[in-house]
Amino acid sequence: MRKILLLLGMVIMSLNAFAEKIMVIETDLGNIEISFMQDKAPLHVKAIQDLVTKGFYDGCTFHRVIPGFMIQGGDPNSKSADRSMHGTGGPGFNIKAEFNDISHKRGICSMARSQNPDSAGSQFFIVVKDSTFLDRQYTVWGQVTSGMDVADKIVAVKRDPNDNPVQRVVMKKVYLKDTKDAKEKAK
């Protein structure tokens, strides 16, 4: 029994360690910081944090930007100059939908997917204008806590007929940062 309690304690500590993290996306236009909603979408948060830890998002672009709606990124195919494949890639796995009660208001981070609700992988979008018509149809997993001005710059860039920015908006580095670090800097 003691071993089980010890193991359970270790699992809880590891989950709490992830809960104390935020995601930082460095771009040429500035940084975006995102807090995770572990309690609303635990499978998605874990998958995203694992991908971030592996460097998966480094070099991806925001390959779809629609003014008055959202910016989308996280496709590994967007690292290529061949724009015909942008928006079609993923991490090689899908995540079961975790629809929740969080509304798609400005600054919300949600998973992109195909028509199949259980097809999300690595691509995500940040809502730049309230889009409540998406509620309970896409998995909300995070909230921008800093850098909405950067998202506004990204959504305003010149784009091609497929809503792909003409000049690439690259996620130069994406990493996890302790929320304690963020709170210390704010003091």
C-alpha cells in the first residue's frame, strides 16, 4: 500500500510540474505566451507539451492567417518552402476530442482538425476575434497571457489567396517556461 501511495504521489507531482508551465512562442514579430488549461483538455495539453519539449514546433510557421478570425500554426510541413503542403501535416498521431465549456473568445488557443472531431494532432489556432460559433466543436486547450499584440501583427501580414502569409512568420523557438519565472519577472 505504501508503494502505491508513493507512486501516486509521484504521478501527481509530475502532473503539477506540467501545470506550472506556460508555452512561449518566439517569432520575428515578438513573443506569445500561452497558459495551459490542463483541467479542460488534459490529453491535448500533454501532447502539446511533449511536442514542445521535443522541439517539434521550432521552425514551423503560422501558415494560415485570417483577419477578424484567427492565426494557425503547428504544421511541420510549413517548415518547407513548398506552400502546397502547408496545412496538411501533423505529428503522426491524433488526439481524441476534448470539447469543453470554454468559449472561443479573443486570445483562446484551440486545436485545428479535419472534419473528423478526433483528428487533431499538432496544429492549433489562436483566436484574434471572438468566434463563439466554434464552441464545443474544437478543443480549447490554452489562453494567451501575453503577446496578443504579436498575434494582431501576425494576422495583419500580407497573405496569398490561401491565407498563407507571403512573408513567412516563423516560430523560431517554442519552449516551456515555469509560471514561477513569469510571476517573478512581473514583480
